[in-house]
Amino acid sequence: MALAADAVPREGGQTPAAGSAAMSAPAMGTSRPAVADGALGRKRGPGALAAAYLVLYNVVMTAGWLVIAVGLVRAYLARGSYHGLYYSIEKPLKFFQTGALLEILHCAVGIVPSSVVLTGFQVMSRVFLTWAVTHSVREVQSEDSVLLFVVAWTITEIIRYSFYTFSLLNHLPYLIKWARYTFFIVLYPMGVTGELLTIYAALPYVQKTGLYSITLPNKYNFSFDYHTFLILSMASYIPLFPQLYFHMFRQRKKVLGHVEDYSKVE
């Protein structure tokens, strides 16, 4: 379910376990703030080499999603229509979204403090929608709903990777910090709407073709109905969306609240 990928700021592949920990966002499903410098029991960081690698990774991913954004704008200006813009950025979208799988590895080897399970869930949910739905069911690629979640993902990722790049460099502009904890108010519902509509549009084609389904009898005595799986995936948005969305508001208040309160006093 791709909504989880947009719901909560994640650290997988971005901020190292130390050095920039005080500036990093909490991992999904937790409200534990970053450990302050000098706190007892703080683990040592991964070192300069790992930090340099993470900076490079985030710079490349930021540039990649910027390429996608520019591709969308150029295609729109050339065509004069937003219909079918997916085809203009299909390859870079697949490449850079799949590149996020490295974030799971970053957590697994310990150069970032996030949970492997939580990061894996967030990353794989988007990879699933990219490959197992949008790529596999070509009939949905021209749907406007695809553009809806692609635009939401693109803006979100440009902000997210920029946030981690500047955090690693210990020079985080407030504007990027503010955008990271503000744009989700619009982008999260926008992305979820696009994801749900895209999965819904894929259902008739999946049911008709039996895509990825396994029927009995077979030598493994196992069956799997991909059509039902997609319906269950859609249903899972109902309990999870409100929890994750309002969790983000709490995170926003925690991170930006003291700044806004100070401004009111001034």
C-alpha cells in the first residue's frame, strides 16, 4: 500500500545514525524524537565515508526526481494537455523509485537508524504500485489518476531528499524544513486519491486476464487471487489513512510548533 510511503518522514538511506541525528525526522510509526547531541547512550556514527555516501545518494535522488518534475512540465508545455504525461517520465520514474530500495539496505547495514521492517514496508509499497500495478496493467497508464500520484510523489521526494541532503551537511534551510512538514497536508490526500483510483481502474483488467493469479489445481496445492489482493489493499487505506495523516499533524506541531509560537510572541 503506497500511502504509507508518503505518510511519515522516513530516514532510510538518508540521515546517518549520528552526526545529523538531531536534525533527522522520526521513523514511521514512532514519535521518538531524534537524540540530542551529548545524550547518554547515543551510538557512534557510521563515519565520514558512510556520511559522504549518503550525501551522494540523496543528491542523486534529488536530481532524479527533479528530472521527473522537469519532464512532466516539458511534456505538458509541448502537448498542451496533462493527459498521458506518464509516458514522458515512465523510465526515470521506474528507475528512481526502484532506487529507493537501497534505503532498506542502508537500514540493514546500520548506517541509518530507521527500522528495516518499517522502511521496507514504505519503500516496497511504492515499488509495488509502480511495477505490479501501473507497469503491469498498461491500460491504466493513461488514467489521470496516475498523474495525480506521480505529481504528489515527485514533489514529496524532491523535498524529502533535499531535506536529508542539507541535514547531512548540517545546514538545513528553514524553508525546506517547513515544506517537509507542511506540503503533506495537500500532497498526502492527493497521492492517496491517485493511488486508490489507479488500483480501482486496474481491477477489471486484472480480473479479466487473471494477472498474477494462481488457480487450483496445481502441484503446490496453493491458490492466489491478485484481484482480491488489490481489493484488500484498497480496503487497508480506510483504517490507516486517518492514523498516518493525523500523526503527521502531530509531527508538524512538534517540529514547527515552537517556531510558530515564538513568532506569535514577537
